[in-house]
Amino acid sequence: MTPQAPRIAVKESNFDGLLSSPTIPGKTVFIFKIGEAAIETQDINFTFSTGSSERACVFKDFFLEFMKDLQQELRQTKSQS
């Protein structure tokens, strides 16, 4: 993922100071700290889409399941060590 990918604002927010002025709903913004924005909003769509589930990346569900399986495998491997 390119951290400076454009996102569509869905509500007014300055993401706890990440932006110098609040977003305008429906307008495109660039957020250079996508991870921090996702944490602030608790919204996975900041990582996998343009801020809405309707435009989510087609690989989102695959990636989330893959990471869940990987974490489970790593836990099992660690407990067997």
C-alpha cells in the first residue's frame, strides 16, 4: 500500500491533529500517516479502501484471513518450541 494514497473523507475530522484543518465530507484528502488515521478512527477501510466499504480493495478479506492464519501458525510454532 502506498501510504500517501488519496482517501475520500466520510466525515469532518482532523484526526487528532494529523491534518492541519478538518476534512470535508465527500472531498479527497491525502493522509501521509494512514496507519495513525486507521488507529484514530478504528476503521480498517483507511488501510484497504478509500474510506468506505463500498470501495474496499478486492484483496482485503483474503489478506485479513491470511494474516489471521499466519498469526495462528506463529502462535502454535512458538508454543511448540
